[in-house]
Amino acid sequence: MNDNHKLSPLEQNCLDSLAGAWNDFLKLEHANPDMVAEFRHGIHALQNEIMARPTRRLLDEQGKTERLAAAIARKAKDSVPRLRRDHEGEWLVDTG
């Protein structure tokens, strides 16, 4: 198995940058504590996107992406989406 199931150096750099952004944000003065919670949720959402990339690559290699999308759609009782790649190679979901 190749290293596609691991974070790339650029993905790791993104995670490190997010950690730096979080640390710097905490140094700022915050009049409203909700700002910290909102920023934290935003950072976590971005981290989740980056950390999911190796799993998506592995599923693509194993040909499981379409089956996974179909299983999710069945569970949600939606129509089975069709996956396709756009001109840049990113996955798009067609629902209609």
C-alpha cells in the first residue's frame, strides 16, 4: 500500500497552520466568550475536512466511493446520488 492513506506534507502543513491560527486567536482580547467557541468550531470543521482527505483517497483507490455514497443515500432515504469528477478532479454529487 502506498502513502495515499497518510496526510501529505501539504495537508500536515495546513493542520499546523490551523493550530497556529488557534494559538494566535487565543492571544487576542475577547469581549464575548462565544467568539472563542465559534472560532473553535470553525477550526474543527476545517481540521475535519483536511483529515478526511486520506480516507477519501483510500476509498477511491479501493473503488468504494460510489458504494459508500449509495449506502449513505439509502440510509437517508434519498435517491442514490451519482458521483462524478469535475475538470479539476474533485468529486461532485449528482442527485437528479
